[in-house]
Amino acid sequence: KATRRKDCYKKLEKYINAGVKEYWIIDPDEKKLLVYQIEEDKFPVLYGLTGKVPIGIYQGKLMIDLDLVAAGIQEYPE
């Protein structure tokens, strides 16, 4: 919660200016993933932390299993 504003605004702006093509933000409290496909200039996509999500910069050939991510978050409570 403490870095949410920095992650969603300041870092995003810096990453865009630096030429980053894709930026993922995980909100462990809300169990959500926000994906910015900066290279594609699309609106961000919001996912729940379940199933597999393709990494855009690899044309979807590489997937991240969000069930494993969610399990990892639960292992390390605040």
C-alpha cells in the first residue's frame, strides 16, 4: 500500500520514458495483476491472480502461472 502511488504513476512514467515495453504491477491485497503493454500503446489489462497470463513482449509464447504467484503471496503475510 505504501508504494502504490509510486508504482502506478511515478515508476510507470519513468519506465515509459526509458523505453520499457511492458510493465506488470501485482497488488497482493486485492489479488490483482495490472499489465501495461507500453509498446502496444494499449489500455492496461487487469487480471485476477489465477490461471496463466501471456507475456506480451514474447508474443504470448511465455506464460506466467498466476496461481503460483498467488500461493507465494500467501506464504509471506505482512
